Amino acid sequence: MSSLQEKLKETTDFIKKKGVSDVEFGLILGSGLGELADEIKDPQVISYNQIPHFPVSTVTGHAGQLVYGMLAGKKVLAMQGRFHYYEGYSMQTVTYPVRVMAALKAHSLIVTNAAGGVNPEFTPGDLMLIADHINFMGDNPLFGPNMDDLGPRFPDMSEAYHLNYRKKVKEVAKKQEITLKEGNYMAFSGPTYETPAEVRFARTAGADAVGMSTVPEVIVACHSGLNVLGISCITNLAAGMQKNLNHKEVVETTERVKVDFKTLVKETLKIL
């Protein structure tokens, strides 16, 4: 058994002893979006700092805990706060929670994030269904020896974001009268916001939104055989498209759109 597999066993054994079992969906809730986990029924809450081999989130707006229970009729394990490459963690550490979700037999992952709008037709407060992504972080969580028990050496990324899930989300958005954009998410390493030149480059490369997360987690989810659904909250326009950028605006914008965001995720969960 590899050291990673040993760590996963220790982590999952600990989480199971806390009352977690039969996970269906993993949820990763980004900056300002963690409030969705407060609606989980009969929650089992586990702080990251209690969990063996788990890192600790250091970003404002991230509660730093796992929440397990029922949400919209599904058994979910939600991360209130994620880990980022720019915090100094390795890609393998950033994506460790996804490995844990897969080890707990989750079949799907819903990832959310706060992102900067690159598409000139986007406005702050828009929700964007992620159709595809561009990894511009300069690293990949699958670097190094591959463990065949966890996934294939060369995972197919042709449909990283599950097509049928995307169709279901669009159906829900239409029924609930929620404006939902769709586009490609481009990940930079951060922690600096992108320069205006980098934003122009991202737009030319085919990106509609930019951010500093999500892509590593989705890569590992695909490697692990999980179905993925991704939703971005466009919290600001990217550099060169508005006067200045700050994290306070990110949190304030997610607060403003949280009702639509929570409705979209919950109503989608019901029909998945």
C-alpha cells in the first residue's frame, strides 16, 4: 500500500467514525459560497484541523470545515472552504480532499468558485456554468508516479464537466428564472490578480472567466472517475475591465447572489 493510500485510509477511517457514510455528492464551496452548507440537514461537522492529513484553509470567507448530511434529498459531504496552490500547498495537498471524497465512494463532485469575468458580456453577480477549463497554473496534481488503483495514467479530459449535469442545470435555471451564463474557466496560480495583459491573453485563449482554484480539483476528480459539475460566481470584472480588484468585493458579490446560487445547486441536486 502506498503512502497516499495509507493516508487516505487513516483520513477516511477518522471521518467515518464521525458519522460519515454513503456519500453521494462531494461539494467544494468557494469564497463567500459556504453558506449553502448551513442548509444541510442533520449535519455532522468536522473541522479541518481535526482531520488526519488535512491541510487548513487560510483564506477569508472560508470556514474550514467538512459538513456531512442531507441536502435536497442527497447525501453530501461539503467543504466549507478549499485549499489553494498559492497558499503554499502542493497540488497533491490541494486536491487531497477530492481523493478522500472518492475513497468515501462519492460518485459526483460539485465545484464552485468566485471568478473574475473576462467575457465582456458578463457582469458582477452573474452565475456561470463551467463548460470547460484551461489549466494555466504551471503545475498538475497528477505529476509523479501514477497509482493505478486510484485512476489511469492518462485520464481523458474530453468531458471534464459532465454533459448531462450541465443540461440539468440549464433546465433548472430556466424553470427557476435564474440567469445562467456558460463558459470556460481559466486557472492562474495567484495570489496576485491577473494583469490586464494576462486578461487579454485569457480572452484570446478562449476563457470567459479567470480564477485561482477548481482546475486541480477537477483534474483529480476526473482521474478518480467522478462526474463533475462546476459553477462560477462572477464576482468582478477582471483587470483592465474595471478600476481595481479586491477580495472584499468578491465576498460582497457572493453575498448578493447567494439566494440564486443556493437555489440553483439545491434544485439541481434534486434531479441528479
